[in-house]
Amino acid sequence: MDFFSINSSQSALATIGGVCVGFLILFTVVQKSEFRHIPKINGIYSHLRRRVEAWMYLFDGTHIIERNFNKANGNPFEVFSPENRYVFVSSRKHIKELDSAPDTVLSLQAASKEMLQPKYTMHGFNWFDRRGTEGIGFVRALRTLLTNNVPQIVPELSVVVQQQFLELGLAHGEKNGSFKIPIYPSIVQLVVLSNALSFFGKEHANNKYFMESALMYIEETIMCAEIVKLLPGFLSPLIGGLIARRLKSHEVIFQTLLETAEERCRERDQKHLGQTVPQHADCIQWIMETSPRERPWTPERIVHELMAIWFGSVHAMATTITFAVHDLCLHPSYKEPLLQECVADYEKFQGSGMGLPLLDSFIKESARLTPVESMSTRRAALQRFTLSDGTTISPGEWACTPVRAIMQSAEHYPEPTTFYGFRFANQTAVGESDTTGDLNFRQPSPSKLTDVDHAWHVWGTGRMACPGRYYATAVMKVIMAQIILNYDCELEDAQQPRWFSWRSTVLPRKNTMVRFTSRCI
């Protein structure tokens, strides 16, 4: 399967960045000018300064959030982007207030709609700001049906990942069992294939044209949504519509899945009439079966839900795995105890999709120090909302949590800037594998990667936490365990920058190379 180039994403971001340079130059000129002390000019200067700081959020959002978090001392604080105002909360009390707010007041769906611009990026999906009970089926399909099928999914994924690494070696000039690959694009490719098998089944996963489009869809959605968000409101329909018509991957995915969804809906109707129909175990079927019984979703609606799930299933997972591989290379003392655990317990993990506590802790610690996002618990205000301290969030503005800053705060994590791979494991698991003594560092109590609490918002918060996190964690463990069991790995250049940021997101650089050496040689 041909792999897409991430060059276009970084080039597009650079183009957007070039526009922002003009704002910075103008801001510098005004700042140095004595005219800014004139009251009217000073008002213009203050407004300009605020706008420049908002545009700087695009390039330095992660640090802007962190700096404001440190100044706020636990109180709510605001951060501006070019198009919005974000109110961040970090105390237990305020986080609970966000989670308890009705969906008609603070909406996750409305925030997602603004982020992804589905009107232009998801084939015209009318992403409802409030799904209400209509969203229960969507959640149940991931939280219950997908999770329950993880034990059946993991063994097949193990074989697929092994095979893909063999093919990567052949494609990148393996010699004496050693080869080097651009790790982020390669992990994205693995995650796309793994998720395609789980979500759409073997037929679609073996369709080269469909898989190429599924891969491109992620990048095209991100870039289209970013451009539309930065446009003046009156231009969004025109430019967004032009861009949408050029997104071929969206059309391919929609039409391909629509044929399958139509067939499944026909089978559903036949089953209701007492006829025998084929059995399917994939997200297409689960989404269809958990839609409202009184008003079953149409094939088009099923496909739209699948497209939304697909987008969310690739980006964060691939980035988290990539950073975990980086950390495996940067902290080689963890390789042996992780290898011992995988040799002893991987078969048991394959049978249940659960376990491998040391690997679980290692991935969690990596995600803590290099999280994909600095912002979590996104809620867009549909109505005016006031926190107990008087902080107000107006309609259209967002409430959220500074997840990266919280996870790197000494209030919650002892020695927060130091990587302790077994920080979250229990004492028994660490004690059996820790032969050096310097790995045995833990939180006051053990925890799991899938946990959700006041200091761990990787999966969101409370009742709206990610319903697919058990599946995602299992896939991450499969890929990491197959690397640990079959290869030794090292960064080609550990001093080279390994990531860049855009808004609140941290992305691995595509040119970071990792060398893999087979353990069988």
C-alpha cells in the first residue's frame, strides 16, 4: 500500500504561518512607535496586541496554555485563538461543573463540529450539536461491542503487525536483519491498517484504493478544517465548498462504505422478516444495530458516523505510539524488563486484550510527558455558562482543561519532568522485573492507561470520556509489544528535533528515523 506524504500538511501550515508574520511585523512597528501613547492609538495598539497574541497561539499554543496555567494558581484562565476564546479550568470543583453541565449548555458535539467542519470535510454530515439519546447507540457500539470483541481482534492484529514490519524491512533495504524507517509515517500506516480491519472488515482492508483514501482522509480533513476556521465567516461557505469538492478521498470512503451500509440495512430488514442473514463483527454492523430502534439510521447516516469515528481513531493513537517508540529508544534500561514481561505474558494478553502492566505504565508515562494534546474536555457553550467563581463563558466560546499542564504538575505527579516508565505500575509488577533499582518509581497508587480521573484527561472527562479507549489501548500494546518482542530499536539521531506544535496539538516530525534490528539474527 502506497503511503501518503505528510509534506503537504507541513507546507500548508508554513503558508498559514507566513500570513501571521505580517501581523508580527505590524505589531512590532506599532509597539516601538511613540504614537501608541496617544489614547486612541493606544486603544488600537491594545486590540492589535491581543490579536497578535491570538495568532501566536497557532505556533505556540502548548506553551501559552502552560504559562497561563502556572500563573493562574489553580484558578480558571483564558487563552485566545484567532477565532475563539477558551476558558481553561483545572480544579476538581470546576472540572466537575463542566462535566455536570447539560449538553444543551456546554456541548462536546458543538466543539467537535467547530474543530472538524464536517459540512466540508465529512461529505456534508449534519453533525448535531446535541444528539441526546440518539447518541447512545454510537457510544454503545464503541464502549461495549467493540470493547467486547477486543479478544477476537488482538490475535489477528498481532499477525498483521508482524507481517507489516517484515514488509517495512524489505521496502527499506533490510540488511543483516537491520533497517531504518521514518517512524511516524510507518506507525500511521500500521494504525490505519489495524483499524480498517477492526472497523470495516477484511474486504475493505484489502482494497488498495479504499485504504489509500482512508489514509489521505485524515490529512485532508485536518487541513480543510484548519483553513475554513481561519477564514472570515462570509468566505467559509465559498472557500470551504471549493475545497470540499476537491477532497477525493472523502468521496471514495463515503461511496465505498455506503454500498456496504445499504447491503447491511437490507439484511437488517430481512432479519426482521425472519430470514437468515450473514453474521458480521465490525463497526459497520455495530453502528447500524445500536441506532434508535424506532427510527433506524439510514445508510448515509451510518457512513457519516463511521467517518467521524475513523478520523478520531487514527491521529491520536498513531502519535501516542510514535512517542512511545521514541521513549523506548531514549530510555534503553526499560527494554529488558519490558521484553521479559512480553515473553512471559503476551499470550495471555492476546486471549483477553488486557494485561501487560509494565507496558501499560510505559505507554502512559510517555503520553504524560509528550501528550498529543494540551487541551482536553472541550465544550462549546450553546448558552451562557457561569462557573461558581463567577467566570463566564459566552455562547460560541469554549470551556476546557489544560491536560498537558496538569499532567506535568508536581501537585499530581512527583518529579513531573522526569521519565519514570513504571511510574504507574504496582509494586509487585515492578519488583519482579526491576533489576537495576532505578526504574522502581511509582505514584502513590497504581493506575492504568485507560483510567479517567481529575489529573488524567487524555481520554476526556467524566461521562463524556472516550468510549473506544479500551480498544485503542489494546492496539497500542499490540504494536509496542511486537516491536519489543521482535526488534531492538534506536533513534538514528537522538539530538534532532522530534516534534512540532500547531495550536494545542503536538505532532511527531515525519523525518525522525528509527533503526530496527531483528532479535532473530
